[in-house]
Amino acid sequence: RLGRVPDDELALELGVSYQFVAAKRVELGIPAMRRSSLKWTDEIVKQMGKISDAQIAKQLGRTAGLVRLKRIELGIAPYQ
């Protein structure tokens, strides 16, 4: 998944540091995945913590890891 998923997302999923993932990707000669711009609308943010990260990710066509990172950044507790 190196190069197909952003390093920070992959690191979060694997429970390792961002630096570890980036170093391994560089060591293997794999270019980094470039994120496309995604606007985090009020509507999307209001769903965070009310439905699963996976459900939001599916709506956005992104990974659950990306949604989780944004939710954590915003200080929103996960959906229970």
C-alpha cells in the first residue's frame, strides 16, 4: 500500500510512525501519494462521531484513515 495511501494514514493504520513509513517508501523507491484537495464541509464535520469513519469515507470516496485523522485533529470522539 506504500505510495497508494498517504504515509500518515498508513502509519496510523499500522501503529508505526510517519517517519518509519516514509523512510521505507523512499528506501524502496516508491513515490509518495499526493493528496487531492478535499474540502471538509460543515455537513461532513457534523457527521463525525455520529456515524462511523468508514461510512463517512465511503461517502467521500476516501479512506477511513483519512477521516479518522481529521476527526482526531478536530477533537471529535469516535462513533460508538
